Amino acid sequence: MSEVRAAVLRERDGAMPVETLELPPPGPGQVRVKLAAAGVCHSDLSLANGTLRQQFPVVLGHEGAGTVVELGPDVAGVAVGDHVVLNWSPSCGLCWFCLAGEPYLCEHGADGGATPYATAGGDPVYPGLGTAAFATETNVGANACIPLPADVPMEEAALLGCAVLTGVGAVTNAARVQPGQSVVVIGLGGVGLAALQGARIAGASVIVAVDPAEAKHELAQRLGATHALVPSDSLGKQIRSLTGGRGADHAIECVGRAGTIRTAWSIVRRGGRATIVGLGAPSDTLTFNALEVAYFARSLAGCMYGNSNPAADVPKLLDLHRTGRLDLRSLVTEHRPLSEVDVAFADLRSGTGARTLITF
């Protein structure tokens, strides 16, 4: 057993004090990763507040990067000293979805978080989304490690593990935005800001950022938005005025609420597409009337993990970063130590900033 430090959540919506964990050696097919940085994602908040199901006690954090420091038995393709980005939903490569070219829907992608991985004060502790990145070190499957070139700062690369893969992937893989099309992005957290960049990279002509926090609008426009709006009863009219009276070709919803999903559907043109990225509560119900679905001929589609294949898509994103087309650094609006995870969550609840990065 090794002693590591981690932010432990023991009950729903509780505090996350830093505790000492007893972490066993990596098992067969596993590696030990020493974390350099971990992003604080809205999905972590959804696990903490019960929107998404989670067993306790738990160490959250799934958007991480670090260095491999130990190998378990039967590990191939990963070496001690490698820099890696964590993949919180590693695909098995063998289930129906993987064989159908949809690894983001792998039947076993969430298996890593189903059993305890460490103990704290004698209590078994679960790894949030299989990664437990709010800790100085963690054990993950070797297949959850995406190689990272040594010339890329890990503090920037950590965001590739979730926000950037999800946001850019929603635009390029799921919505398949084409040059000259119009795109509206609803919600300007890390995922939404990455989606804005994805729309710009895809060559969209009109890119509208929508968020009630006007403090985020300047950053949104710097990253690619041609217009920035606040939600209002006149939002649909404003969008139509920017898109020839039709409505947007695409809306990317990055909030995960029935109201914003309904807005995304309503602001796209006839024949347009609303791509839903945000994960909401099962009790938050969305309704349509029986006429509008066929009449408007719109598409409403979910998007899981940016419909991405991380092993293939992360290198593409790194190439975009190297050439200056993808700005990772600007997505981070706050750096905090592990002891301030609770402060980072408070900022997330209030909608302050974009991405907070926990640095070790």
C-alpha cells in the first residue's frame, strides 16, 4: 500500500477535505499515474449533487494528465515516465458498439468506477468515473492512458481528457458542421468554449455564444464567437435576425436542462439540428407537441463524450493546438491547489469562470 493525498467526498453535496488514502499497487493491466493537473468539470458536480448516480465515499475528477510512475502486471504499450492524458471512458474494443465504430458508447466504458480502488480511514473509496483525478496519484487501466508528447504542457493537455474532446467533438463528430453554416452554442463552460472553437475550426460563418454570465462573452468572442447573447424571451428572434430569418443550422447545448434543450431545438431552422451535450437529471422532462416534430423536420440528437475516439482524436487536437488553431490555455480561468477543490465547486455552481484547473 502507498499513501497518497486526495479530496474525498463522503456524502452527497458534502465537503471534500483532503485525506490520506491507502492505494494498493496497480493490478493486472493497470498503471499508477502521478497527477500534474485535473480540470473541474460540471459532470463532477453532477456526481457530487446526485444528478448522476455515484457511490460514496468517492474521489472525483476525471479530466487529468500526469506521468506514469508504476506498472502493474501484463501492461504493454505504456512505460514508466510516459506523459499521459486520462480517458475516463476507455473502450473495450470488443463489444457491439466498439465493433460498430462507436467506442464512446462502449458497454464497459464505465466499469472502472464500479468498485472501490483505495481506502481512507479503513473505508473503501470509489474512483469517480474510474479515474479519481483529484488525488496526487491514482491507478487506472493502461487502456485509459492516452500518450502525450513531452513538448505539450500537462496543465493544458489535461483539458483534452474531457472538455475539449467533448466540445470540439460535438461540432465535428456529432453535428458535422460544414463551412459557411451557422452555429449557436448554449452554455459557456469549458465544454461550450471548446465547442465555439470547434465551430470556428469547422469554418462556420455565424457563431453565436449564449450564456447569462456576460463576463464570459469577451472570452467567447476571442475564441471564435461572432456574436454573444444572454438568454431571453427574444433569443429566437435574435438568432433568426442573424441567420437570414431562418434560424441556425446547428445548436450545441452544453448545459443539460430541459429548458435549454428546448431552446436549442426551437432556435434551429426547419431541417436544422440540435446536438445535446449536457447531462441532465432524469426527472427533468422535455416535451414536444405532436405537430412540430414532423413539421419542422429538425433533428434532436444526443452526444456522448463528443462522439469521439480519444486515441485517434487527441493527436488531431494536439496538432490543432500546435498550429495555434485550438487555444487550450484560454479555457483555464483559475488555478487552484488540491485543498481548494470545494472553492472550485462553488465557482462551478455560481457559473463563475470557464475551467478551473487543480494543479499539483
